[in-house]
Amino acid sequence: MHGLGNDFVVIDHRFGGDHLDLAEISLICDRRYGVGCDQLIVLEPPPTPRHQAFMRIYNPDGSEAESCGNAARCVAKLLTEEDKVKEALNKPPKQKNGICERAASPAKQSSSILRLQDFSGLLRSFLLRLRLAAKGRARKCGSLLAKRGLMQTFLKKPFDRGFLATKGGELEFINFRDGIYQVDMPIPRWGWSDIPLTGTPPKVTDPTLEIDRAWTDPKWGVLKNPTATNMGNPHVTFFVADVDAIEIKKLGPMIEHDPLFPERVNVGIAQIIDRATIRLRVWERGAGLTLACGSGACAAMVAAVRRGLVDRKATLKLDGGDLSIAWESPASPVLMTGAATLAYRGTWDDDGGRP
């Protein structure tokens, strides 16, 4: 699967499966000797009935990433379309005290809501419209619950909007476009310990800019004065006049492994086209240069808004395509909208690995 060319191998271990060791993870991610992908996604059993899956994210070097927006959209597509969910939705609705507990028919089910939990909290993922049989609105139900805890939706008005409780507070989702996926990413953080960064933060008049003003490193060449943002995983964004003029394959790994970042960091190189458009390339921690990075796009958007460079909704143009990013306020989650694609399904036979 892929989101704008940011590709994933997704393995379903929700109903059992062997643990993957470092050698197996590395081999599967290898584009010559294995399957090949930017990240390996393992779906594990949902930790509570509210969740549809636990999404574990492995980088090709075997390290684990805390969150991944593009992977979340892909998993949303996969789980929404799977036969088990469709079968559960086909079951006759149960009545209790005159309240409908489940939508009557997939023919009237125009969208499905997914809850994914990862290390950084809950990512709000949903398919804005799933065309199962015919258009129409489901009967007015207070909730929809599929068997085995695979899907649970709380909607006061079907398929208009709803809310999700997370460790960081309540997240709202809105169905506003047709046939695409949105991820309600975590509320961004940019404190020194939130990224995290080593050392002691400098004393400045405006504490929200303390990180920006602190960084100047001759080794980074033309890349200066970045903004750091935690979107569930650490990011640093540099604004430049011409993204394509930057040697990201040279500078990316250097900055990723800089001692300033004890947990390493994702490196974004951004160019402001206008107040509604940002050009972006991302060197991903543990994966390298990818065609798209969802959390990196959110981090770039947050950084640009904080610096007054763009409005609160913009198109992020990555090598693999466009993402729509919106951020209403510092206390709001970042809404990321874009496509997700299933390339193929298959089986994996490990017959010895690399020579």
C-alpha cells in the first residue's frame, strides 16, 4: 500500500502471527532482496473495543516510529474495506429500549469510522465515504458497533461529525469530501522537552521561539534557524528559497543523527510558494528520503503558521503528490487529508534472505 508513493508492507497480526525480529523486518523492507517499502506496518489486536487495531510501525533499520500519517490512511482503507467489517455491517440491527444499536444495512452506510492507537496516542482516521451498495443515509442511530470490537462509532448525527477522546483531549472529525481519507493528527507540541532536545533551552523573550533562535550549526550549511515540532514523532523543518537546490541526501542523515536530537529526528526542507501552498521534501528518521511524509507535512504546516508564512489551511506539495493540511489553532489537532492506495496483496516466504 502507499500514500502518495510513501509505501508500506502491511501485515495483519490481529488474529495471531509470529513476532518479527530485526533481520526479518530489515529483509522485508529491502527493495532488492525482500518486498521493499519505506515502513513495515504490523496490525495487532485492538487494545480496547473502541479501537480497530493497534498499528505498529517499523523503519527499515528495525527502529520503531511513534506515528505515521500516510500509514494511518492506508490502514484506514484496508480495515474499512475488509470482509469482516462488511459481514458485521450486514448483520440485522439489534434493538434495545427502542434504540438502534447498529446500522441496518451497508446499502445505507455511507462512511465508516476507524480508531487507530499508536505510541503517540490515538490517530483519528476515517474513510469519508465508503460506497458499499447504494447512496442514502443510515437510520438515525446513537452508535454503530461491529462484532469483536472491530469498529465502534459514536455519532449524534450519522456521518456528519463526531468526537474522539484521546490522551491529549477530545478530537473532532468531519466528513467534508468524497472518497478520500483524513487523519486527525495529534495536537502539535514544540517545547524543548517535547521534541525532545538535549541540553538546556536558551532564555529568550518569546518561549515559543526559543528553539528557532537557538540553532545555528556550520555543519548544516545553508540550513539555518529551523522550527522543531512534535507530531507524535519528532520533526525539524527548515525553510529555504529552493527545495530542489538542497542536498537532502547529504544533509538529511547528518541532521537526523545530530546529538541535539536524542531520539533522532525527521528532517523537512520546505519552500513557501504562496500563503496556501508549501513545497516539501522529507528525510525520514530510520527510512531516508521518501516521496511523502504525512506527519512531516503536518509539522511543516505548523512551523509555517507559527512563523506567519501561510494561512491555516494549505496544500503541501510533496514528491509523490499533494496533501491538504489544516490547523485551526495552537490547541487544535492538525487535519491531514489525502489518498491511500492498495497496490497488491501477497504472501511472504522467507527462504533464506540475503545471500
